[in-house]
Amino acid sequence: IEVLRPRYFFPMHFGYDYQTTERFKQQIANLGLSAQVFVIQEQGQTFTLND
């Protein structure tokens, strides 16, 4: 993430431990990176990106 600097980031491969995505979002914020990390709360959740 530090090298690619994506605008949006969706954490994946965390099984059903959805709290992992919230922790990941906090870690990215603590690093001062500007990627918008989406918090996943349930299977099948959808997201809309507006540019």
C-alpha cells in the first residue's frame, strides 16, 4: 500500500473475522496513508464508489 498508494482499498482474506478490516483501517490511518480503507461488516456487503 505504501508503494502503490491506491485511492481505495478493500481488505480481503480475513475469514469471518470482520473486525480485522476495522483494525486494518486504523493501521493505515496511523501510517498517514491516504487510501480510503473500506470496513467490511458482513458477507455480501456492497459498496458504491463515487469519483
